[in-house]
Amino acid sequence: MGCSKWRAAVNFGQLKVQSKLSVLFTMIVLFTYLFYCLNGYCDSLPRPQQFGASPPSPSHLTDLWSSVAPSGSSSSSSSSNMSIANSFGSKKFPQAIIIGVKKGGTRALLEFLRIHPDVRAVGSEPHFFDRFYDKGLDWYRNLMPRTLDGQITMEKTPSYFITKEAPRRVFSMSRRTKLIVVVRDPVTRAVSDYTQTLTKSPGLPSFQNLAFRNITTGLIDTSWSAVRIGIYAKHLENWLRFFPLSRFLFVSGERLVSDPAGEMGRVQDFLGLKRVVTDKHFYFNQTKGFPCLKKPEGSSRPRCLGKSKGRPHPQIPSGVLLRLRDFYRPFNLKFYQMTGHNFGWD
Ligand SMILES: *[C@@H]1O[C@H](CO)[C@@H](O)[C@H](O)[C@H]1NC(C)=O
Ligand SMILES: *[C@@H]1O[C@H](CO)[C@@H](O)[C@H](O)[C@H]1NC(C)=O
Ligand SMILES: *[C@@H]1O[C@H](CO)[C@@H](O)[C@H](O)[C@H]1NC(C)=O
């Protein structure tokens, strides 16, 4: 009896302590809230610099190029009245995709584009429309970086251009997708492609052994991917069954090297972006013989086109290259006709 009375008293005491604690807790919360409000954190005014200028995305904070964005200037369009809730944006399907071609300069193009504050791009190649299509569109969208209104979501996977099913698949995601193809002289592209493979597997047969079905007759092996990728007209035909020509932009891989700012002007116009990426973002490295991106403060090393220039180039007999050039000529002419653009490869 006495014992349970005593227990009840203890319980009562605990209750009193608990209610005191909860009052204390409520007051702490209230004071914290008041403190923050007085400091201006709970209204929807633009927040200080770190969130105002360049919309943050946790996965891209370490991205070298996003920090090149001219501070303050642009992106004001969307950020003047940004609430905390939407400052991280949402994931959207890409409105523009760099669909090709391998060794054309797609990596450089994407890195140049990422300087633009209104472009957000996936860092790696998603390979959704060729390899991972069965993972579904939700999986694909989830790979995308978050964007704010007015920003463009992009990705690049150069193998889309030569994938038979890709046009239909992209079309069924959105028929309004803008398609960018970086093309380059198919002969130098093939050599560059072969050189890259050679560094990965040094035991590879010679270029001419792979390029010809019969070296005596000069019959080209069009099943070898290094050759096949360069038959641009054939691949483009496949895409034109689904998309009108106006949905494409063909970027010259050669001009991306000789006049990066000029070519970037075309790209930004095509994407409906302000021309933010200009001459002032590039310099020419005489030693390398290639344009480089001016590096942002504190970043480790400059980014240049033609990174592979240091690689040992295989000796390919000029006769072999001439034969290959002959092989491509009719396909090139057809490609010029289809695109209405002479790339000057012959
Ligand atoms: C800012 O946001 C508020 C509340 O959503 C809205 O009423 C106001 O029109 C906006 N101002 C601008 C300049 O967008
Ligand atoms: C290459 O073509 C020549 C001439 O037609 C023929 O004699 C030879 O057997 C062919 N070689 C191969 C490996 O097919
Ligand atoms: C130019 O390229 C060379 C060779 O890759 C490199 O050593 C040098 O640091 C580069 N210079 C600049 C200014 O980027």
C-alpha cells in the first residue's frame, strides 16, 4: 500500500518535470524562430550571394565548370524572387541532347556549354536510349540534375546517333527534343577512334587490317565501328524518319577547335540561350595547338580540346587513308545535301 502511494507520488513528480521540460522546449523553439525572423531568414527575399547567383545542386558543387559562371550577371532572370522551396528546382527530361558522334568533340562541347548558367547537364553519359532503355523513363529522369524555370537540362551520349532504336525512343519521350550532333571529318574521326582503342588494348590489329575486308581489292569493312560511325548520312536518315531537320544542330568538330566562340554562338542560339559563352572564355595554347577554357580561380588545371594529342599516333599508310577518303566521299556529299551545310572534308 505505502509502496504504491510512494510510486504514484514519483509518477506525479515525473509528470511535472515533463511538462516543465516541454514548456522549456517550446520556448526554445519560439526564440529560435524569432531570432531567425529578425535576421531575415524566414521571408522569401533573395538570399545572400551563395544562393542568389548560381543555383546550387549538391551533386555539382564540385563541378569545375559550373563555377566559371560569370558571377552576378546572368541567371538573374529566375533568381530574383526565389523561395527556399524551389531553390533546388526539379528534375526534368532533357530538352536537348548531344546525340553524337564519338570522337567528334562532344565532351568539349558539353564542357563549354556548362559554363552557361542556364544549362544543367549530367556529368557522365547515361546511355539510356541505347543500353538502359528497359530501366524506364523515371529512372532516366532521376539521373538528371535539378533545374529552375528557364534552365535547360542536357545530357550527352554519342552512341545514340548510331543506335537504330534511339530516334523512336527519344521521340516517344518528347518530339520537341533538340538534337545536337558534333561531326568531324570521318577519316580523322576513324583514326582518332582507332587510336583511342589502341591505348586501351595495345594488341589490336593494324588499322588497315581492320578497315579492309580485302586489302587487295580495297573493299572497306563497314561493319567495323570505327568506319561505320563516319557514314553520317546513313545514320541521319534513320533520325529524319522521326524528327524534322529543324530539330537538329550540326556542330563542326573542326570549327569547335578553330573558332570555339563562334561555334558556341550557334549552339546557344539554337538552344534559345543568351550568348553568355564568348571569346573571353577561351584562350589558345600555342604549345598544344588547341583552344582551352580559361580556368576558374583555384581550379587545378586548364581544360583544353585535343587532350589526346600526346598519344602515340599509329603510322597509317597514306594509301589506306586515301582509299578511305574515297569511300566516304559520296556519303559526305549526301550528308552536306541533307543538312544544307558543307563541312569541307573533301
Ligand atoms: C514574388 O513572389 C510573391 C509571392 O509568391 C509574388 O506575389 C510576387 O508577385 C513575386 N514578385 C516577382 C517580382 O516575381
Ligand atoms: C581478296 O581478293 C582477291 C581478288 O579478288 C582474292 O583473290 C583474294 O582471295 C581475296 N582475299 C581474301 C582474304 O578474301
Ligand atoms: C599549354 O600546353 C602545354 C602542353 O600541354 C602545357 O604544358 C602548358 O601548361 C599549357 N599552357 C597553358 C597556359 O595552359
